Amino acid sequence: MKVYYDDEVDALYLKLSDDLPEGVVELAEGVNLDTTSDDQIVGIEILTASKKLDLRTVLSYSLEVDKDLITR
């Protein structure tokens, strides 16, 4: 997953896949899912993002990995 934030327009984009989006599903005003033709979600767009969530929680991260996944 890649996270992009454009502070000029206050838009956050979560890129979930390298597949190209072919459609959009609006979940709420300013919250959109980018989808492929077979309804796979490839991205999430949030407009006026700073008013909808705390950007500090999205633009910083921690990673917890199950040890069993690494040893497989």
C-alpha cells in the first residue's frame, strides 16, 4: 500500500494495487473507492481529508508482523 497526500487540495489517496482503476464507487461525499472492471478495490480517495480524519495517524505508521508469517 502507498499513501499519497496533496496538501494543496487536502486530498488523501491510498493506493492498494498497481492495477489501473476503471470505475469509482462513492461511499460518502468525498470518499471514493477506485475499482477495476471485476470490482477489485485498487484505491481509496478521501477529499477534504484533514476534516474527515487525523492525518497524523495516516501519515505515520507502525508495522506489526506475525512471526509465523515470516518463518513460512
